[in-house]
Amino acid sequence: MAEEQFRVLVIEDDPDAALFTCTALERVGGMSTVLARTAAAGLQALSEATFDLVLSDIELPGESGLDILPEVHRLAPGVPVVMLTAHASVDYAVDALRAGVDEFLSKPIGVEALVDRVNTLASDGRERRARSPRARTVLAVGAHPDDVEIGVGAALGAHRAAGDEIVILTLSGGGVGGDTAARQAEARAAAAIVGARLIHLDFPDTRIDPADGVITAIEGVIAEVRPDQLYTHTAHDRHQDHRAVNEAVQVAARSIPNLACYQSPSSTVDFRPNRFVDVEGHLDTKLAMLAAFASQSHRGYMQPDIVLATCRYWSRYGVSRFVEPLEAIRSTVQLAPVVGPAGELSPEG
């Protein structure tokens, strides 16, 4: 039985470019295409049907192709994304690839080159999704902007590669550490790198109190998101906000089967991980997420060499060269490559 033809969503506002692209993919590539002329129409199409690949122009009216990437990844987890632009530049390419684009192509592009690249990516994506288990939903909770990225940025990259849906919940604007508007913009840029949905609340920095609406807020997000896996701060931390968030999550997430706590720069020696996530293939993702927080670049723990050295240190307990450590509070299924203490494979994941 012949393999089902590839379905491609084309998001393009220029009539001539849209006609060329769809005609090339259909007549030469034997594919099925759906055309959306705006970013909003593209997202609507993704919510109504399944596709093997999304091909979008970057320069769209209103929201750009890069702006909608987090929502594209949420609606179509594991589906390859190709970006086209008539204004090729190194900066554009870097931004696109950091945002989770599988291929960046500049116009004009020949028919054979376009069809060949789309066909290869769509085929690889279909095979990858067929091999992968059911996509899961991951919720990572942090007190301040950059907390989640420092603790489990590479693990989130692994989840994204597996096609999982990622949600980041940040409870404060981080006003004590800088301008809140700037930090929130940085958090959005970091979330976009792994295609995560960002929920950013406004509890007071350094004064987060579990009893002052924090538990209720987290419960509301959990009820909406329905996560399979939840990450948050360890209780073994000098920062009062980190401890408060851990306490609130422990109460709010009592029904979540998989809960693990990550390390922060302010964690104490009592932080005792019992799970070690293999992140060797996702360090660039973590570093790109941290680089988005330009206002915090002066802090030593944000420096790439420190980040890499920390992951390298914890690898002494794992089987990979680089790992992120976790305190597993509850664990029922494997959601990322994980080993137990002293490199022993964890039977429960």
C-alpha cells in the first residue's frame, strides 16, 4: 500500500510566492497543501487539521512567522517547521534556528531544492513521531525569570525533541533583579526557543507566600494544562522564594504522578539528586535560552563555562558526559533519558 502523501501547511501572504510554493509541492512533490495568508489563519488551520510540515514566510502581516512559533509547536508537536524569507541574513537564520525552526531557506529557491528539502524533513518528522511515545505535557515552575532555564533548560530541550508540549510558569516579574518588562520579554524569548507556552504571573519578588494565593494560582494552571510531568525548585535552597514555590507546588501538584525538583545557584549542600537527565545533545538549547536573559549576563552562574561545568560535574553520577540533576519526588514513567544514582538505570524512569 502506497504511503499517504505528505500534507504541508503553507503560510504565505504574497500571492505569487504562495502560488509558486503550493504548485511546486503539489505538482512536483506530489504533496497536499493548505494555504494560509496570515499567521492567525495558519494557527487556525493547525488547530483544525494535522500536517506533516509547516512552511512559513517570516515576514507576515501582523505577527511574524517567528512570533507564532511557540503556538505552532504547541498545536503541532514534533512537526518540522521551515522558514522562508526574501531578506536572508545571518541574524535571521540564527534567530530562526534558536526559535526551534528545522530549516531556514532564502528566496528565491528552485523548485527541485524546495521539494527535496520539504520531502526529506516531512519524511524524517513522520518517522520520528511514529517512533515516539504519546506526546506528553510538561510544566516547569519557577519563582523568577530564568529559574526554570537554569535548572532544567536542557531537559526541556530533550522534551521538545521528543515532541512533548512544554509550559513554563514563572510566578514573579523578578523586579528585584532588574526591570520587570525587560525580564518578561527575555522570558518570552527563552520560552520560544523550546516552543514553550509561557505563563507569567506577578507575585511580589522576594515575598512569595504560598498562603497568599500562590497555591491557588498553581492549582489553576495545573487544572488548565493537565501536566504529565512537573519540574520545580528544590526545598533545599537559601532563597526564600524558591522554598516558597516548592512548598506551594507540593500542595498544588499532589495529583501529578511525576514531580521532580531542580537545582538553582542558591541551592544548599542538602540538594541530593537521585535522577540524572542525559542532556548531552541539548546543551546548545540551554545556552541559547540563558543567552536570552541579557539583563542577567553579568551573573557568574549564567556564563556558559559555568553552566557546562555544572552539567559535566553531575555526569559523574550518570552515564553521559553532561547531565542535569533532579530530586525525584514522584516518578512513574520515563519522560527524558534518566539514570539513577551511580549510573544505574532507573527501572521507573
